[in-house]
Amino acid sequence: MSKPKAILFGPFVGELYWECGRFAPILSHMVHSPKKEQDIKYIVLTREERFDLYGKHADILVPLKIPNDYTGKMQPDCFTLQNMKPGLYEELIKSFREKYEKKYKIIQHFFPVITKKRFADKNQFSRRKMHYVFSPRQENYNLIDKYVPSNKPLVVLAPRFREGFRRNWGRWQEFYDILYKDKFLMDTFQFIICGKKGEYIGDSHNRFLDMTKISLNKKSSLVGLLLVIMERAILTVGSQSAIPNISLLYKVEVLEFGNQQQLHTKTYNHFNSPITFINNPKYNIAPIDLLNKMRKLLKKKV
């Protein structure tokens, strides 16, 4: 009796947006292809926190464990992980394949090349073979239904702040304070703060919804919650980072500030989603200026 067929994806060790925008959609493309082969298992090896980038499209989700991941100098960088132990990536690829080829006939295996010449190559995988439709697991929808009221249009705040990162904006708390005092905005819209624990600035007074305060279980993730939120959002506000980029994939309008306008308005904007980009190389925009621009955009949506 012949083995059932399988296609492997991973390991993926790089940045969130590089996985979301340049790797995970390969699986979605295959699942939605009119020429899709039947009886193929899709098996993914990635960090557990990112399972919902593949979600219900995957048959088997395998948690990737990397010693000292996201600590010290071991931070994701494009397709790679900085200062990863030499040879570890190759070991992960080999062990992943060996584990599943015992039971399945592996017909394809997708993983990024992370050599010095290729780790930042945006075009390793063809955009023509990617489908930007994600399918987070159902529990993420259940949690958002429970936690996020649906009586007002939803606005995402993306206050990314990574320790030691030069592209930080340290005035998010000031922004929250003046936003909370704006009666029109607070009465008309629902605001939710989205980010990764330890890499964002929440409101110290807990006056807004905060995605990280939702209790997760084994069938949900922060990324999964974010994807569901994007299905419901009307605007995302933040400095240039993964969450505004993901918003553009969902055709959600973006108000963004930073120092790489072409990259974040054109290269990452596959669907020409509406975006207002504030060129702010020093990341020192005044909170009131950001609020006023956000207010102007939101007034058009009432």
C-alpha cells in the first residue's frame, strides 16, 4: 500500500510579516487552487504563536522550538534568526522531513533559504503563487465575539515598541491620554490596542480594549486574534511595522508614520489599499498631530 502524500512548510524562523506576507500565503494558494490535488496533507513547522497564519488550511501544525528564541541578540531578521547556532536551521529541516517521510510521501517541501546572500531576498517565493486569504482557527472568532463589542466601528492601534529598537515612538501614552479626552472619537468608534506582549506599549489606565488581555487557549493565538480583528476593522494607526502591513493585506485603511514610505505604501501594499504615510524619520511626531490626522480620516467614515 502506497503512502499518503504530504507537502511540508517550514521551518520558518524569521520575522512575522515575512512569514505572513511572503511565506504562509503559499499554502493558501494551494488550498484555493482550482487544480488542487486531493488527499494531500499540509504539514507546517512554525512557532506556535503563528499557527493561525495557516490555521484551518493546515492539516498538521507542528510547534517550532528554538533555544533562546526572541532573547538577547536572537531576534528574527527577514527570513532568518540572528545569531542562531550554526547548522541548527539545517538540522531543523532535516529532522522535520525525516519525521514525516516515515508516514507520508513528501512531494514538496517549502522553506526559505537563509544564507547571507538570500535571507533578505523578498522574492524567494513568487507572488503569483500566493493567496492572501488567511483562515484562523474558529476559537479566535469565538474570543473576539466575546471580548470586542460590535456596536461601533473598530479602529486598531498598533503601538509597536521593541527594546533597543531605533524605530520606537515613546509617546504612545500621551496619545492615549488625548484620544480618551476626544468625545467625538470615543463616542463614535471602538479602539483596540494590538501588539505582542513585551513589544508594545499599552494604555497604563486600561481605558481601551487590548488584544493581549484576552485569555488564550491551545486553539487560539495573538496572531489569530489579530487576523479576526482585521476582518472587522476600518482603520489601523501606528508606526511602520507588521500590523499596518497586515492591515493592507486585509484592505483595511492605514495611517502610518516612519522612514520607509516607498516600502510600506507600495512594496507591501499588494492591493493598493488606502494608506496615509507620514514621513517621520526621527519617530518624533507630536501626539496631537497624529490624533488630528486620525480624526480627519475617521470623520469621513461616519
